[in-house]
Amino acid sequence: MAPPLKIAPSILASDFSRLGEEIHDVIRAGADWIHVDVMDGHFTPNITIGPPVVASLRKHSEVPLDVHLMITDPDFYVKPFADAGADLISFHVEAAYHPHRVIGKIKDAGCKAGIVLNPGTSQEDIDYLTEAVDFVLVMTVNPGFGGQAFIPDMLRKITKIRAMIGPEKDLEVDGGIDDVTAAQVVQAGANVLVAGSYIYRSDDYAEAITSLRATV
Ligand code: DX5
Ligand code: ZN
């Protein structure tokens, strides 16, 4: 068993020149969270957005902002993103020297804390963090870009992590999620589906979100 299914459209695939409308449209289409990909050009081979953009997004979203930090030394950026209006903040286990300290900072700032694993990182690397975090995010592509192919080996990892964290905590997946892979990851134990291109490249956002929900 897992908590209820949630759909988190990733704005990385949206039209950045119309960000406010793009957010309204997916919320109206049934989005549960808005997934915000933060990349620094160091941890990831791409650069996206920072706290001022999150602060603008906050005014357009009545649903939680799920901020995924793909940055080195996330410690320094927890407060700016929390102040900007993030509701959930996740960071990579590969990028933090003192992950419990970062989790503490996220919680002290009043946000839910999540730990993220790259595809090549073992579930064992978060073994001592599962009590401390509110949720886990399994990358099903290597971080950096939208539109990449789902890595099937991640299904085994999702199953192992669901067993580690128990039935109550959210287990999010990110990368290459469409109506086919959604069914596979939910079957494996995930319950929060991030989807960028599948939703934003479709002609009908509501239909795309509904087709992801139909996987349960
Ligand atoms: C990848 C990002 C993802 C990305 C997913 O580094 O973390 O959130 O936007 O995009 P799709 O759904 O297109 O794979
Ligand atoms: Zn992401």
C-alpha cells in the first residue's frame, strides 16, 4: 500500500514566457503539486531558475510548490527557497555533505523535506535518512533535462525504497513518466508522479493528467 496518488507537473517543460498561465492551466487540469526544477550548472549540466522565480510562482499557485534542488551545497539555498514560498524542498544525497543538517534546516523553515537519489545511487545511501525525511524522490532519468527516456532498472529500486520507508510516506518519481511508465512505477510502490513533457507537450493537460491517474 502507498498514500494516495498525486500528480506533479514539472514546469521545466512549460512555456517559460507564460509561466503564470501554464501553472493555472495544469492546476485547473487537476495537478496536485507543482514541481519546480532548480539546476545550478554544477551538479547538473543545465541552469534553470532561482528563488525570485519561485516567489512569483507562489502568487499563481494554490497547490503546494514542490521544489527539487539539483544543486551542490543545498544547505545555503534552503532558506531563500523556503522564504520564496516553497512547500516541499528536496535535495540530492549526492550533493550534500551533511544531509541530516539540511533536512533539519528544511523542517525548521516550515517545509516538508525530501531526499533524492540519482539513478546510479543505491537505496542504501539513504538508509540512515528514511526516518528523518518526509518523502523520497527517485530519479528515473539522470537529472538535467526534460524529455529523457525512463530507466527500467529503477523499478527495483522503487520497490526496495517503498519497503524501507513503509506505507505512509510519499515516494515520488521523476523522469520519463508517461501513461505506460506511470503504471509500472505505481505498481512498484511510487505514489507521486512528476511529469514534464508528457503533460506540457500534450494538447489537453486534463486528459494527460487523467491518463496518469488511470494507472491505479
Ligand atoms: C530532470 C527533472 C525532471 C524533468 C522531468 O532533471 O528533474 O523534473 O522535468 O521531465 P520529463 O517528465 O519530461 O522526463
Ligand atoms: Zn525534478
